[in-house]
Amino acid sequence: MTEEKVLLDHGSGGKVSHSMFSELILPLFEGPELSKQDDGATLEMGEMRLAFSTDSYVVDPVFFPGGNIGDLAVNGTINDIAMCGAVPKFISVGLILEEGFPIKDLKIILESMAGAARKAGVRIVTGDTKVVPKGKADKIFINTSGIGVIPLHVNVSGANAKPGDVVIISGTLADHGITVLSTREGLKFDSDIKTDSAPLNGMVHSILNSGCDVHVLRDPTRGGLGTTLNEIAVQSGVEIVIDEAALPIRGPVKGTCELLGFDPLYIANEGKLVAFVPEKDATAVLEIIQKNEYGKDAAIIGRVSEKTSGKVFLKTFIGGTRLVDMLTGDQLPRIC
Amino acid sequence: MAMKYIEEYRDADLARDLTKRIHRVSKKKLRLMEVCGTHTMSIFRHGIRSVLPDTITLLSGPGCPVCVTAQKDIDAFVEFAKLKDVIVTTFGDLIKVPGSTSSLGKEKAEGADVRIVYSIFDAVHIARENQDKEVVFCGVGFETTIPTIAAGVLMGIEGNLKNFSVYSANKLTPPALAALMETKGVEIDGFILPGHVSVITGTHAYCGTFEKYDIPSVVSGFEPIDILKAILILIEQNEEGRPALVNAYERAVSDEGNVKAKAIMNQVFELCHATWRGIGEIPFSGMGLKKEYQAFDAALKFNMNLPDVLEPKGCECGKILMGLKTPEQCGLYKKKCTPMTPIGPCMVSSEGSCAAFYKYS
């Protein structure tokens, strides 16, 4: 790392975050689980395989259209576990509260955490609360960790993408990031966009129990779809080509991105997954996703080519081709 | 939000048709320069280079305001940030641009009060809310931005804000085009003129340059169809040997431009010499605050007049801005200079040509 101090970029989920992970964090905690760099660790315990994942939430503002930091924190960890192919079971919650934070707001947040856990069929089983003096943290930060069980027949990983695989996205892009942005001080605007925060374990369960072959599952959160696809391309040593015209993006989201100069490919999603499946099973998996309540707008958006560049390309509307690089620079700090 | 104006100008069939016509008409090798950074980004984002014939080379000109900001001005912004009880307000693109020793981003990490704003009006608001602090706005923009900065100064007067000032590193487009044409080694066969700037200036602002240099010039919008159309017109003019100044962005640009915006700009600002990064001083290419508004001039208020300094060794931003080199011909590109560790401003700004090359190719 060349930087002497932590910059906001280190939390972007993009290139700078990756360099901090690989140059500072990974060498100190080297191990087969961490080195795989999936959304969670896969732990082998005799016959049993567990998925274990953790995530911290610092979103600003705490309340936004369609949700709040509480359900976001529960859904986020559920999804990270589900993307390992696991059935999420238990979740822990760590609260860091700023002195003076209204109990009324805390109650709303905790209630939505309980609601989110109930809806997804997971239990919050342990936790911790710390309070720091006013000004030493911003309102509320939440950490959630979770454990899930990976069924015997399941083997999904970001390293499993194969040439010929079809790339499916489970719905519209960039809803969460643009929702949070639209509520920010200094940039408030009216829109009917709301967060897509949702638990995807039900959808994953349906896909994995359909008998279809699935190579990769990932939720494109911070850093957006562009960054997630780059991670998969590198992990699997493949080249991915996506089609701009096929990307599902809501009109108001697209309009906001155009207006503010954001690329929806790099904006966070909190209730979407990307699946890599062999051509033979693509239609079946797409239909399964579309039948799920969070997958109505699912679409096939691209394919894995025969090349091995580790890069992602976009076929543009006008028939041109361009690179989709990993996110460089933080488009929107504190989005989740 | 109405998407009509986006979707219509991204029509795949129309784009294919224009591309076919470009391939059919183009015979001579031509070097066409897009002057505006937003054009550069649109060209890369839509993969326009990848559909053009080999005969056409697109050059990215000095049209990204951050990229043409002189090192001494960046240093001044950093110095403001170091001052006690000063809030520096800036557009986000400037945050990472390295000055001689530091950047606004680094100063922010050290504890300086540097705030990103989306408009000067946010800066005026911050000044109103923080009357015990000085608020400096980093004025970096072309004709598109300068009228809003002028309006911000007028708001400051109206609100009797004594703690608000502007450092003007603003610049004008037509003098830069003329300076380019006068530069030895510069070979340009046509200009794709900036759409946003032209909304304010009007097409007439380019008459002087066009008449003097007889160079094909087309005012263009930013959607792929707009840009392909502008390229086709420039090729046709070159092939037929009939240079013309054409407005191909009629839905937004008039001959006279935005008269009201120009009036506000000229009420508050006046022409001055300006230093362009890599190009040097271009006479009467900048806009400084008029005498009666000097109470709002941050450079005078804080006596900030730094000497210009040499750009980092090996950095070819200046030559790239003039179309004399491509980013790939710079020894630092993708090696020492990346968006994570930028050395020159063309790699920092989201509209810089090096950043575009890095991100999209």
C-alpha cells in the first residue's frame, strides 16, 4: 500500500479496497478460507460444511425509502451466506451507538431487524451493545455475522465460472445506491425509487434445489455489478461479455445516474444476485428466479467467452465494445 | 424523469446507419478533436472508437476544466485548506488532484474542512450557516459554470456575506482553440465543439476561430447519435474540402447562446490572462472578478498568489491535452500513474482523457 492514511476509497469495495485487502489484510491472516475471497468463508467440519460471514453497516442516512440500517444489516449478512450456497441459520448483532441517539429510532431499527430475520427464517442468537460519546460515532453502526449450512450437493464459488456460462441478474440495478443518494443532505430530490434490500435465501434455495447446474452466485452490493463481475472474472480466470441493452434499470434510476454522472454498473444493490449457469440450464434458472417475489425483473445479461483475460467487456447500445473495469474511486461513501 | 431525450439518441438502428455512412464516406486519414471532457467520456462509454474506421483518429482536447487547471491554482486550493477557520468548498473532481506537495483529499484526511458541493449555491449556504468561518469556493469551470459562479457572488452580496469568497481559475473555450491552432506540431482536421459550453456561448462565439483557421467545426450533443452525426459531418466537410461551422445540437444550442447567463457572467467577471496546465499562459482566456466584486476574490482576501511550478517529471498531460500525444504514449501511464495513484490531472478527473483510456480500454 502506498497510502499513509486510510482514505474513504479504502471502503469503496473497488480497486483500492482490494489492494488494502490483498496487501495489508490477507498476508496477516493467510488461510485457505480467506484466500478464496468469496462473500463468506466455507468451513469444513467433518461431514458438515458451514458458511460464515460478517458485515458492518454504516449507511447514512439511517432511514431511507423502503428500509433502514436494521433490515439492511440483517438482509446483507443473510445474502452473503446464501451466496455461498448455504441455508442461513443464525445471526449475531453488534450495535455501536452514539450517545444521544433517540431510543425511539433505535426501537424502529431493532423491530425491522427482528422482522427481517423472521421473514428470512433465521434467528438472531447473540449480540453486543456499545455506546460511544457524542461525536465519536455517527448515530448508529451495526455489525452482523451469520452462520449457514451448505447442503452436500452444492458447490458454488466465484472461482467456478466456465466458458459458455450464461450470466443472469435477478432484477433491476442500482436501486439501493440511488435511493440512499436521493435522501442525502445537499442532494435531496423527490423520486419514487426505494431500496431493493431483501433476503435472497429463498431464491437461492429454489435455484439450488431445482436440479439445475449453478457455478457462481454473488450479490453485487458495494462496488456494483461491474466490480462483482470483475472479481468473478479474475477468480475464475475467464472473460465476461455483457450486453448494455439487456441490463434491467428502472427509468428514474437511469435518469438520476445520467443527471449526476454515475454509472449504474458501479452503484450498490442490496437485494440482487448474479448467477452463472451453463447454457443448458439458463432458461430454467431464469424462470425460477422470475417466479420469486424479489426476481420479477430478472434477465440474461451476458455470457462467459472462450477467452481467459480476466476482464469484463460491455457491448454498447450502438454496437461498440468497451472495458468494464473494477470501480476506482468511491462513487458514494457510506451507502451500506 | 423523462427519458425521451436519452433513449432517442441511443437508438441502435440509427447508430448502425450512421456508422455505415461514416465507413462509406471516409477516405482520408483524419484527426478530429473532441474539445469537451463530457464528449470524451461519452465516446469511451458508448464504445464509439470501436465502431469507427481506421482512417479516423479521435483526440481529446483541453475541455476538462480540472485537467487544464494550473499547478499553482491547485496549490492555492491546498493552501486555503491548511488555513485555520477556513472551509474550502469544491466540486468533487478536484479533491484528488495532486498539487506540488499535497491535495485537497490529503488535507481533508489530515482534518482540514474541505466540503464537496454540487453547486456554488451550496457553498453560499455553508457560508450563511457558518458565519464564524471563512468559506472559499474553488472556481474551476468553463462558460457552463462561470455564470453560476457569478450568480453565487451576487447571492453573497444580497445576503451581505462577508465570509464568502471565490478563487477564480475559470477559463474560456474559444481562446484555447485558437491557441491550439497556433501551436507547432498540432494537427487537427476538425473540432467537435462542446455542447454544454455552446448552450451558453452560442455558435457565434466560434466564428472568429473558424474564420481565421478555416477548420471544420461542429457543435455536438453528448449522446452517441449526436457524436456519430458530428463525426460524419466533419468527415464529409473534409472529403469535400468545404469547411463550415455547423450547429448539430440545435435542440439545445442557439446562435446567440444564453443571453441572460452571459450578462450575469459579464456583470461579475472580466477577461484576464490565464495559465492552462501544460499549455502555458493564453492571453484573455480566463475570467477574473471585476474590481467592484473584489471583496469576494479569495486570492486578494488571503493574498494568495503562488508562483507557477513545473508539472511532475514525465507527466505528459499538457501534450495529451493538445492532441500531441495519446495517454499510452506517456511513460507514467498505467505504471506510476493510475486512478488510484494519479500523477497528472488527466488521470484524476472523471472527464480526463487518461482516466477514460484507463477505465474503458
